[in-house]
Amino acid sequence: MAVEVVKCPCGKQKLGVQAYVQVGSRIVCAHRDCNEMLRVTQRNPLRLEIVARDEQRTSDSSPESYG
């Protein structure tokens, strides 16, 4: 499987994101000081944005963890 490496928007951790992760997917930065929930906003090049706190916990949210 192909992995694309991108830096967390917080600037603390490089994340390896699998090629099957689609735009709109949510992932969690695995850095112990970060743990921010991120959303994939673009592929090629891969871009992430931090998910607002009020959007983070919904009944159908199940983010993947990368680091």
C-alpha cells in the first residue's frame, strides 16, 4: 500500500496516511502532545485541517490514528 507523508498542521508530527484514505476522512495525530483530530481536505498533494472541537464528537465519528 502506498503511504503519503504529510506534516500535522500543528507542526509537531509527520503523519503517514494510506492511499485509501479519502477526502473528508478524519484522522487523529498520534503525537503525545497533539492528539488533534484532522480532516483530509485534499489529495495530490495531501492536505489536512484541524477539526473544530464542536465538530469532533458525533455519533458516527470514528477517526483513524496515524503517526
